[in-house]
Amino acid sequence: MVSTSKIKSIDFYRKIPRDLTEASLSGAGLSILAALAMVFLFGMELSDYLSTTTSTSVVVDRSRDGDYLRIDFNLSFPALSCEFASVDVSDVLGTHRFNLTKTVRKYPIDPRLQRIGLEEFHAGSVPTIKSHGDEETGEDIFEHLGEGAAELDKKTFDVYSQQFNVLVVNFYAPWCPWSNKLKPAWEKAAKIIAERYNPEMDGRILLAKVDCTVNMDLCRSHHIQGYPSIRIFRKGNDVRGDEHGQHDHESYYGDRDTESLVAFMVELVPPAVVDGKFQLEDKSSTNGTANAALKRPAPKAGGCRIEGFVRVKKVPGELMISAHSGAHSFDAANMNMTHYVGFFSFGRKTSWRSVHWANDMLPELDTNVDRLTGNIFTSEHENITHDHYLQVVKTEVITLHRKQSERIVEQYDYTAHSNMIQATSVPVVKFHYELSPMQVLVKETSKSFSHFITNLCAIIGGVFTVAGIIDSMLHNAMHVMKKVELGKQY
């Protein structure tokens, strides 16, 4: 059995009997200062332990959202009709998608970029004309028709729109190939309808036409941007005198051969009134087609707000806004692609709480990632294409003091360079984007508890030791001074 004396022999901290020690006034003052220093340094170390630091590094992109990237946008075009506004995307891998509508919404707007009405404009799919016009023959097809569709101008348009229950107008341009293809069938259909529903005696329907190269103001007032545009006006339904030029009528998107046009027009004719009663009419010759599928509301304004999102592959590509149709022509000289960017951003939506936290915790992190927001890009004149070149970099922030679902904040930052060029065809607005294969990783880190304890021991031991050295130096100095006073120091 080991004796107690042997155990005491390994004591590192041997004690001096209290009777052999003495207290001094300088030692007491130095002890108080040492204790205050320990408390102060302890508080600083504790604060540093409880706080976090951030480290920034550049790593290979390891996005959690897979191979696709979401692009959110809100764009306003004061001079582009919702009827033909098309959102297209393409990329370097050969992907091409045209006229996206599933995740894109369109709203008519006035020249001040204010929405007209609350309803979304449903343009439907791009019309595909299966039959267009009559076959050309060696003889003049108008030889036996006499006068076809009535040619209207501003004055006669106002008169006829109030005189006839239904006025169907072909807004055309002589230089347009689609208008020229429609012309024979339209004139023949107008003749057939006029023979069946005498304009002078019946007054229920009239087919007419407007040359938009001559009557530019009339076509502009009805927001005609593509040729030909077939519009249906019903007496009493057209809104007039509105400060935005708002009109309430429909557009025809069906086939453009004589048979299809006549069948459609007959279905539009309202019942005749005889002796105060509606006279039913046999329309069995119209093939029983449902006209609802061939017509859609016409735009109520000449501008359009396009908002929504698209998902694209994470490769260089472009998002393009343009006037597009498979059955209409556009006058490039009159197309104005001035646009206002409400917002244009990449990636998943970041919650307001996460953005607020990022601003508070990481003031050096730039959370204003949408470089185009609030900017308006004005065409100095018509026929101008706008190109925006975007370099996109992802930033990922990993925090420690939040819920597991909110620990990671992802955002995409980009630089934007915009340019305007003279277009040789129909002008467009293009957003070229290129994603960096690298990402910026901002990570919060905290000190370990063992590091905190080590520093705490260093503070206590260091202050105690330094204070002891100073006390010893003071004690020795005072001892020497006393010897000198007594004359004992040689």
C-alpha cells in the first residue's frame, strides 16, 4: 500500500505555510487590477466564442436545383400588342421553344404602363392556317363577282360600325403576302354574304376591309400590328371615347378560304326580327362549326405587360420577346420595342426573411442581384433591337443558427450589358445569359468549445503569471530602496 507521504511527493503545487507569507498594499492593488483584467478578457473571449465568422471561397457549382434554372421576369412593352407578343427560349444545345404560355401571363397596358382591366389576355396558340385563299386559275376570279368587300376609311368605318349589327373588317397591307393570299377568298366571301344578307335591306352583317398603309391612324386606334387582322365589331359593344383607346371586340383566327369564312360569318349573323319577334334561320349549311374556337378577344390596348417564369437548361442561351405569328406579317419599320423591366432574376425565389437575415448577418454580401430592375430601355426610333448580355454567378450562403430548411440561402447575381442595334427584320428584345461553372460559397463558422476553454485558461494563467512577475519586481524594488535608506546597500 502506497503511503500518503509518497503521494504528496508528486504535488506540483506545493504550499507555503501561511505564517511565512505576508500581504502587501501593492500586491492587493495589483490583484484587483489582475482580477478586472481577467473579467474583461473573459467577456471578450466569450463574445468571440458566441459570434460567428464568415469565410468566402470559389468552388465548382454544386446547385441543388438540378440541371435547370428558373428565370423570373416582369416586362412592360408600351407599343407591343399582347395579341402577338411571344416569349421564346433557346440554348446552345439546340433547344428551341416558341410562344411559351403555360407559365407566362399577359396584361394589356396603356402608354403609361398601367394595366387596363384586371383580366389576363389569353392569346391562345399561334394560329396555323390549314387553308388559305382560293386556288388561282387562269381566269380572273373577280370577273363575275362585281363589288366585293367594302373599302372603309375613318369616316365610313364609324358610320358602318353603328349601322350594321355585325361588321367584320379585314385590316390588311398591300405589301403583306398573307394579306394578298387572303384577298381572293375575302372578296368572294363578302360577295356571297352580301347576296344572302343584303346590306341595304337586311343590315345585320357586312364584310369590309381597311388598307392600313393609307388609314394608319384608324389601324393604330384598333391596335393593329399584324397583317391581316380580321376583327369582329358588334353594334353597341365597342367602347369609344376612352382615354386609352380601349375597344371591346374579337379577332378571327380560323382558316382563310372562302368556305370557312362564309360558314363563320353566317354563324355570326343575329336572328332577324319580324313583327317584333325573332325569326329563326336555318344555318345547317354552315357545317355546324363552333365559332368559339375560331375567335378570341382582341387586345384592348396597344401595349402589353409580360410576366411569369421559364425553366431553362444551365447552359448559355437566350430569352427573346418578339412579335410572332405563323399567319401574319409585321411592318418592321413601325415596330417599337421600348420596354421597362419590372424585374428579371435567376434562381428560386428567396424569402423576405432570408434576404433580411443576409443583410443583417452579412453586410458585405450584395443582395441587390437584379441589375435590370427599374430600368427602361427606349428605342430612339422604330426598328431597333435591344440586346442584353448577362453574366450569371451563383452565390450560396450556409448559416449555422437557423432552421434546417433555411440554413442555405441561394441567389444568382449577374452583370448586365445592354446594346441597341438597327434591325434588318422584325425587331426583338433578347436576354443573352451565360452561367459561370463556378460559384461563390459564403459559409458561417464558429469556434469550438475546446478552443474557448484553452483561451480561457490562457487568459487566467497568463494574467496571474504576469501580475505575479510585476508584483515580484515591485516588491524587490521596494526592498532595495529600504536598504538604501538604511545605508546598507553598497
